[in-house]
Amino acid sequence: MLAVDAGNSKTDVAVIGADGAVLGAARGGGFQPPTVGVTAAVDALAEVVREAFAAAGVTAVDHVSACLANADFPVEEERLAAALHTRAWGASVEVRNDTFAILRAGVAEPRGVAVVCGAGINCVGMRPDGRTARFPALGRVSGDWGGGWGLAEEAMWHAARAEDGRGGPTALARTLPAHFGLDSVHALIEALHLGRIPQLRRHELTPVLFATATAGDPVAGSLVDRLAEEVVSMATVALTRLDLLTEETPVLLGGGVLAARHPRLDTRVRDLLSAAAPKAVPHVVTAAPVLGAALLGLDRLGAAEEVHARVRAHFEVP
């Protein structure tokens, strides 16, 4: 089996033997069909797959289990599965959104809910009978709030208004530009606009936001608290859709923002979740998401429990 976890920023693939041994693995760049097109994105993925196949000494597998970023609707999953199938990597291909990889990596069986907060925010849920719950997760157009990019934008909004007088005071007006060695928000806006600070570095503003909240700034703290509310709202809706709200159910928290376990965010998420879904059991996922893609593939193939255990042991080694 070929397991693929292709996120916006990086791609991990692994070739899994029938006994659960990892025969070959490789890492590549991000998977971004909306930016480069499906063909170019799959071409880039093909380079990583070739490397893993070479390490494993194979040219094809029985099944491809791919968890891919930007597969936000079932129709996109179908189109991407068709594109992968034409590459003849495996006799069968199943594509899921990459958030499912985080979920499956953190549970012993395909049952639970996962909320992922990295560059963006997303939530999925699944039951062993195949039922799933999911959100489009396309940003504000689909009702989302949060994620690293969203938090950075909100922090800049408040900082800009604090500095020019349109809004109330916040320490963000000092801490955000100071991170880049600048003395004003105006200078930071100009540097970002003119490209003196690359757009990709905007993600660096999110840790500054959390540090400012920890230092006691009310505005920064309110943004952290709102993110906690969004995480719990998504999780609670997914649990409700799957009729799991009254059952003890794992709620997996993943992605760079949640996995960092910022004390204020982590505590508030757990407190709000306890109130909204008392039987939910929150857990931060630290295992590589490619593990989840592998386990989903083993589920599909009906592999024995000892095979699942061997794969998990490989990827969960400290």
C-alpha cells in the first residue's frame, strides 16, 4: 500500500508492506492544486512517490490511500482520485481530505472528531460504519474563522486601528512590528505591502499574538479566546451530526497552532468542550499525519490488528 499525506506546506509518502513494515518513505513540498493546477500538483507528488517506490524496491502497490490538502468537497476527492489513478501507482485509489489523516492517526479505530488548526482551520468526524461529518473549510466564504493566517490578519487589523486611532489600545501595535525590527505598525504594513517582508512570513505574527496574550493584553487574549470558541463549535457540530454527542468520543486536536498547546488556548478549549460536550475526550495529536493515511488504507484493505499495530509503532517511535 502507498500512504500519502499531502498538506499545503509538505508531503509525506510511505510504502507499507503486507505485514505492516514501512518499506520506503520520502518527503516533498506542498500540494496546492488551486494554485498550480491539478496536473502540476500531481506531477510534483509523482516525484516524491518515485523516491519512495525506489527505496521500497517496487513500481506499484495494491492500494493508494491519499489524504490531500484542498480536497474540500467530495467531487474534488473524486477528481483527484481519478488523477492519481491515471498514474498507475496502485490497483485502487482512495482520496480523502488531509484532515482525516490527523483524525485517524490519533484514534485506535476510525471513530471520533478532529479539529485541525494550522494555516487554516478545519474539522472532520467519522464513524466505523462509514458515516462522516465535514465542513468546506474555504475560509470566510464558508463561515470559517481562525487558523494561523486568519489570526495574523486579525492581529494586524487590531494593531493598525490602535496605532491610527480608529480602535482601542493594544500591545499588538508594539509587539507585531518589533518582531521584524520595526518601530511602527505603519512601517510593518508598508514592508508587507511592498514585499520587503515576504508574504509567507506573515505566519510569524501568530506566535507573537499568543505571546502578547500571555503577557496580559486584553485584545490579543480575546482573539485567543475566540479561536477556542471556534474549535469547540466545530467539534460540537460534528459530534452532533454523527450522533456522538452523548457517547464518550475522542476529539483530536492537531495542526501547528493546536499542537503547540498554548496554555490559554488549550485550557479554554478543554473547558468549553467539557461544557458543550461532556463526554468528549480531547487529545492533542503529535504523530505524523501520514500514519493516519496508512491506517485508513489498512482499514480499507481489512488488514489484521497486528498490521495496524506495526505501522503505528513505526511512526510513533520518539
